[in-house]
Amino acid sequence: MFTKLVVGLGNPCLDGTPHNLGFMVVARMLENEASHFVARSPERFSWSLWGMICDSLLLPEDSSYAHGPPQQSPLPVVATLRPMTLMNLSGASVRRALSMYPSLLLPRDVLVVHDDTNLPLGQVKLHVPPLPKASSSHNGVKSVVASVGAEECSFLRVGCGRRKNVLQPFGREEKESVEIALQRAVEVCMEWVLHAQS
């Protein structure tokens, strides 16, 4: 069923904050106008996963959304997950997702998207295994690592810059930089889905 799992880390009810950049990237992925991911069904809450789950097709660059995704196609099927467990418990949701599809999804098929204060706002950086030291201090990442390991997972750091409180909403003057970061992150997610080893 699924070929890849993209996990966006964040906290429920903290929309528009730097700490929710992972959530924001997944939300942007599911907007047809912003990416080539086309949801096959609406994003929904899964009690078994403790999170918001959606499965999508990744269309080629030259595809048109006017006619919808093809009915029969070898295109990658991508699951997106936004854990609703609170940031520090995100790993429990990811572990459950992997356990539900043990023959289809392995840790190497997982991309974890999270905010990073060590990168300037607007900058993104993809890390294939092993886990970069810059990510290892993030509480959500720590939870994922403790739950499923990090030897094979990939990580996408989305910069939010140094700031006193990552739970405070972005300022109006940061809106343009946030948009740039989200678009870049979605593009990296697309590249990872298409080219990551299966």
C-alpha cells in the first residue's frame, strides 16, 4: 500500500509557531496548489495511530491536477502522519504506524520533518542516516529515536532561527521567509520520496 511515510512533528493547538513547522510542511504537501502530492482521501484522525493520517499519490512534474490522479499507476503512494501525542511523545505514533504495516514500511522508509533553531529561517537541510547531531537535541526527534531507532530514518531540518520561545507564533515580518521554508521543504520531501532507497 504505502511506499514511504513522511512524519511532520508538532504540537496540537499551536498552529503558526516555529515548533510546528513539521505540521505545517505536511499540511502544505497536501495542498494541491503547492505540491504534486494528491490526497486519495481527506486527512483523518486515527485513534490507533494517535495522529492525523493521509495517503497520497506523488504525481510527475508535468502532471495536471485537472483530471485527478490516474486510476492505475505505479506512482509512489505516500502516507503522511502528524502525531497528536504532543511533541515529546511523537515516537509512539510513529512506532504504531510502522507496526501496522510491517511488511510495507520500514524505518528506512520514514522521513521525519522537524523545526530546527540551529538553521536560519527559510533554510532546510536533509539528512539521510545516520542522525545528525543537530537533530539529536530536539525532543520530538528524541522520542522517535527512542521508539523506532534512527539508524535508518531520514530527517529534514526546517530552520526557524534562534529565538527565545519556539512556542510563540511567527511575526508578520517573518511570513515571507516561512513561505519560502515551507515550499523548499515540500520540494525536498518530493525528491526524497522519489529517490530514497527502498
